[in-house]
Amino acid sequence: MANSAGSKKRARQAIKRRAHNGGLRSMVRTYLKKVDAAIKAGNKEEAQAAYVVATSQLDKAATKGLYHKNKTARHKSRLNAQIKAIA
């Protein structure tokens, strides 16, 4: 356990940050699921609209350090390819 005042404060901050980041990650996953659902339903217009929102959220999460930029790029690329494949 933390002994000094500074390390106790850092422990408190880590708890707050973990809770905040968990909420952001959950939100991003929700937007990704919406895109996935639209793709599985075969609705190209809805998928594209959801994709725009999801990519924005992914990029914001990447700038905050929640995800690595290559991971967000990979997700965006794969989702876009799936949307384009909808006939």
C-alpha cells in the first residue's frame, strides 16, 4: 500500500482515471457494435452513418491514449471494408 502522501494521491488518481477510461472504452465499444449490427442487417446507409460516429469516437479515444493509433486504424479499415462489401 502507498505510504507517502504523494503516492497515496497517485493511487486515488489512478482509481478515478480507471473508472473514467472504462466508461469511454464502453462507449466506443457500443458505437462499434452499432456499426456491426447495421452491417449484419445489410443496411448500408445506416452502417455508414454509424461508421462516421464510431470513427470519431475511436479517434478521440486514440488521442487520449485509450487505444493505440494503429489499433484504431485497423478497426476503421476493417469496418470500412465490410461496409463497402454490402451489396
